[in-house]
Amino acid sequence: MPGSYLPSSYLPVLIFLVISLAFGLGALIMGSMFRLKRPYSEKLMPYESGITPVGEPRYRFSVRFYVIAMLFVVFDVEVIFLYPWAVVFDKLGLFAFIEMIIFIFVLLVGYVYAWRKEAFTWE
């Protein structure tokens, strides 16, 4: 019958989704019903590494901090691509070796560019 088709292979996924949703919501509801609710000033105070916070919490970080963090993430992710390549290096051949040399060269050009723009200096 057209329009009443329900693939049977999706039924276990649907059951799993319903059970996991019910478990998650049930845990949240049970936690809110049975947890202790005794707020006091020290408990409601902001917590920072076991030290009482001092100063304004809305401190502005320098843009350099974000630039260095982004450069770290970019170069770190790019280096992660080297590991699987090194594991199967003997099966890949000369073409993959030349591709990796080009890849490392592009990374090196980006690193030199960031260095020349003084992106790694912290004031």
C-alpha cells in the first residue's frame, strides 16, 4: 500500500531513541525531585579553582590570545593528519610521499607567514 510503508530496519533505531530519551528525561526529573535544595551565600558564590574570585569577572582578553590559540589548533589538527599517513607509508608509494612533502611545505609557508606577522609574540 502506498503511503503506509515503514522500513523495518529503522524500528530498532526508533525504539532505542525512545528509550534513551525516556531515560534522559527520567533521570533529570528524578534528580530535580529528590535532590537537596539548601542554597546559601557561600554555595551560590562563583567558584574558580578553589580560590575566591577577585576582580571583575568580565575581563577582556587580548586578541593575541585568540590568534595564538587558533594557530595552535590549526597546526595541531594539521599535524594529526601526519599520523595515519605515517602508519601506511610503505603501502602508499611515491605519489603519496610527494603529496605529503607539498602538504608540509604549505604548513611551513603558513608558519613562516604567522611568524613574520609576529603572531607568536606575547606582549
